[in-house]
Amino acid sequence: MSDSLVLTLATLAAVAVAVGFALRMWLGVLRGERSRASGMQGAALLLTAGLETLDLLCVLFPGSMPVWRSAGLVMEGALCPAWVWFTALFARDYEEGRLPPLQRILVLCSSFMLPWSIHLTVTGAYFAPDFATEGLLFLLPGAFYFYIGLSACLVAALFNIEATLTAAVHFRRWKIKFVLLGAVSILAALILYYSQGLLYRSIDMNLAGLRSVALLLGAGMMWFSDLRRGPEVRVSFSRRLAFKSVVLVVAGLYLVVLGLMGEGVRLFGNELGRAVLLGVSFVAGIGLLMLFLSDNMRRKVRLFLQLNFYGEKYDYRIQWVQFTDRLISARNQAELHQAALSACCETFGIVGAALFLLDHGSRTYMPVSLVETDRHEGGFGEDSRLASALRTRRSVVRTPDVHDPSPWMAAARFAIPIFRDDALDGFVLLGPPINPAEEYDEEDFELMDTMARHISSALLNMRLTEQLARSREMEIMGKVSTFVLHDLKNHVYTLSLVVENARKFIGNPEFQKDLVDSLASTVGKMKILISQLKGLPDRQTLKRARIGLLTLARESTRLLHQERLAFGGEDAMAMVDVEEMGKVILNLCLNALEASSDGLPVRVTTGTDPEPFVRVADRGGGIDPEFIRTALFEPFKSTKAKGMGIGLYQCKQIVAAHGGRIEVRSAVGEGSEFTVWLPGAEA
């Protein structure tokens, strides 16, 4: 079989697998079943497959090489942002829900590679006098620097992959390992291929078959992972997580080895066979990477180092710090359950685990959280063999010794009891070890018991915290209900008087006018009450529009007694949510009118000084300075005997969502002045 036929078959197989998987990804994105990371993954694979196809055409039809290579050059430029973007999004759940600045810079820089490649197709990138016989492309200066940038983008994608694996916990890393390993295979082959340009200032297209093999292997691993282990899982990825040094070390070692190979070629000629050396190096690198990512091998290496260099199986200081950090980072019970199980799996090298807690209603230990464990029906009764054995021994139990008939016991190896007040509150079932040959002894069991006691304390603290939060919520609801019922009672009483009088005087035109006025006044007051109880907006939910603040002040207070409001100032323009900012002005004016009970007018002033502002001033009794400092904008704190204490709190939240601020000036016996400062319409 000729070399060209082998290359053709390898390339076509790789392209078919890559294109098939890419279409599978895009179909999932169109159906809403997959994230945008899957779309970028499909784009990266399609571009890589397109590059393989174009380079195959160059080798098969050397006479048309300039045409195919120009298209391939553009494809190489598009590869950079596709791979960087995919590796920045895949399996990552950023704290702020968007790419951090460093990743945005990487994506932006990689995006310049596409216009650069288009420019090179016009100005020239290669010199190939004997391409038909040698298959060599000699790089012109512009192309040489282009491939330096291309290699840098590919290394940046490897950085992202390493950081994703570092941030992933035990069971999530298992889910995404083969997808990332497939990406590493493709990226490593591309780096190997294009590093020729850095070493020889030429590209040997006879080595394109190496990329095809890597693409076939990488896309195959991605497809295997998607079929067997499901779609991507999300990894909580902090902006503060720094890239580790492993990729830098590996890249440095590779460049050193590449330099030695180049020196060997220079001294001994081409007898070494560049294609053979590059192929062996690539296969060896992928093999080492697979070995490094193997949980079984990593467990063996860690235990070997611990036992032979430290004399103990565990570094307890590190284990305890990691375990404690994992538990305290949980924000609710579900996260706490997952954190406890993940910590047990990683510490003891276990494939999966399940947490069972006592259901006091059915008096049964039911599963509340699983990690890489199949779910079965039912749980364990209080008088089951496993529960009885745990109560009797009060320590770790080897589940094969218990002979409990529950289906949960089929894959379990150990059961760790969780006690609370001398009662068995639950237990953790640990599955088979990652390393089947690993032996567990009393040192492991003591650490398991210690971790179980800490899990018990964490569970109790979380329960108490949630109970306290619910109690506070009920207390707040009680306060709100008291005030709301008071106001609603007054409004209902007013309406009941109107209905009673309507039976007698409904035919009187003067009464009809008073009836309409009373209904309008009551409805207006109820609208104000409802507006105070509505949810608070944030920056994303605001519907901003350009409006004059004086106009807005007049419109939002039209239900109040206009004879007591004095408007003044210029109609300063601002970009605000008309409805929400109208609530703020209405609340401030309503408070000012209630504070000025003797009938004194309330001044509403708008202007620009230098920012747009709305100022509401009264000549009431003023506010105590201590109350301003400690409680003015706090919910359910009010200076009024029947006040709800949520109006000013609501005002502050709305203004803050607009990017503004509220200033307060008040003197006891002289009155108060509230000023709302807002960003200008230009901002």
C-alpha cells in the first residue's frame, strides 16, 4: 500500500469522525441541550478537519498547492480563536457568569490570527521551489512570525485545559477527562507539526499524517466520553485560580528535546528520520499524559511517595485543611452533601460514594446525595443489618462482612457511621477503590471516623443555619403582614363606608362625584402600598430611558396633594427606569408630606450639579443623627409609629441599581433633605 493511500485513508477517517462529532455537538446546541462551549468544540473540530482535508489536497495535487495552501492558511488563522474559546468555556462555571479579563484578552489576541492569515495569503507566506518532490514549504519572514503566534495560541489552549482539570473535583474530573485528553492529543500534534517552522523555518507537509492520526484519536476520545459519560459537567472556576506550571515545564522540556533532535539531524543527517522521531515523541507524550491522568496511577504514586518518603499514608495537615475548606465552602445542604462525599472519595481513592441520612417520618435511612453511584429504590431500615452493625461497632464497617441484602451493598466496600447525640444519624457508603490492590487498615479507618465526626458537625451547623434563616424569614413576614393588614383594614373600612352610603345616596349627583374621588384616593393609596412590597430591581432588570427628572417628579406624584408640593429647578436629563425611579421620588415625597404634618409645603428640586439630582426637602421634625447613622436605610426600621420601614430601604436599592447614591441632611426640629444623585444621560 503506497504512502499516499495510507495518508488519504487516515485523513478521511479522521475527518469523518471529527465532522460527525462536530455535527452532533451543533445539533445539541440548536436543540438547547448543550452549552455554547459545545458549539465552539464543534467549530474547532470542523476547522481542524477542514485543515486536514486541504493539506491532503496539497499533497495529492501539488500542482494546485498554492490554492489549497492559501485556504489552509486561513483555516489555521481561524483555528486559534476556536480552540482558545472552546478551552476557556468548556466545563467551566465562572463566579461572575462571564469570562474573566485574562481569558477575554486571550480570545481577543487569538482573534487577530485570522486577519493576519488573510493578509499573508495576499502578500505571500511560502517559498516552495520543489514542493512536488520534497513536500517542503519554506517560510517567508511574515509566515515565520505567524506560526510563532499560532504556536503561542495552541499553548494557551493547553493552559486552559490544565486549569480546568486542576479546578475539577474527583467525580467531575472523571466525567470530562477524555474530552480534554482528546483536545490535548489534537493540540499536541498541532504544536509538534508547527514547531518545525520554529526550528527549520520550513514546514514538512509529509508529516501531515501525524495530525490526522491525532485528530482521529482525539475526536474518538471525545465521542467515547460523550456516549459513555454524558455531556459536560460544570466546574466552579474562580477568577483567582492561577495557571499551574506543569504546561510550562512540559513545553520547555519539549523545546529542549526538539533542539537536541535538530542538532542530531544536523550532525548525523536525515538518517534519524524526522517523521519517525516526531511520531514516537507524540505517541510517548500522549501515553505519559494518559498515565498521568489515570486516577489509579496517581493514587499509586501518591501512596508510594507518602509511605517511602514520609513514613505515613496521609499528610494529615494537608488532608484536614483541604477537607475543612471543602466543607465550609458549601452554601446549602445539597452542596455540603456533595462536598463531603467528594472529599471522602479523593482522600481514600474511592470511585463513588453515597450519603444516607435518617428520615424521621419513615424511620428509614434514605439516600440524600450520590457521587458516581447507581441509584436504587428504598434505603435501610433502622433495624437493618448494616444500621445495627454500625451502632454496635460505632466505627467503620467493611460492608462485605455485614451480608445485608440491600441492592446498595452490591458495589459498597465500607460504611462510615455519622453519629449525633449518640444516635446513628446516617452513614456514608464508599464504593470500590480506584486501585483494587490497595489495602486499607486501621490508619484509614481512624481518618474515616474523624472525617465522619466533622461531617456530623457540619450537617448540624447547616441545619441550624437554615432553621435560623427560616425563622428570620417568618419573623419578617410577620412584621410585613402586621403593617399590611393595618393599612388594608383602613382602606377596607373606607370602602365599606362608601358602599353603605351608596345604598342611600347613589342617585345624588354630588354624592356620585364624591364617590369617584374617594375610590380614586383609596386606589392610589393601595397602589403605593403595593409598590412598596414589589421585588427590588437590579442592574440587569432595569429598563432605562432618557427622561427629564422634573417631568418624572411631577408625573410620579400626581396622586399626592399637589397644593402641598412645590416643584423647581431645571428639567435635568437622566437615563433611568421610569417606573422604578418614580417609586423613589414618590416614597421620598410621601415621607416628607407625613413628616410635615402641620401643612407646610414640601420642596422638590431637580438640576445638575454636576450630576443630575432630585432633592426632596421638608420642614418637619427632622431625624435623630444616631438613627441616620445606624438604621435609616435598614428594612423594618422606621421613625414613624405605624411605618413599615421598607420605603427608604427600597429607595436605596433602586438608586444603587442605577449606579447612583442618596445623601441625607437633617436637623432635629428643622426638617430633612434627601438628595438622589444619578449618572447623567451621557453615562
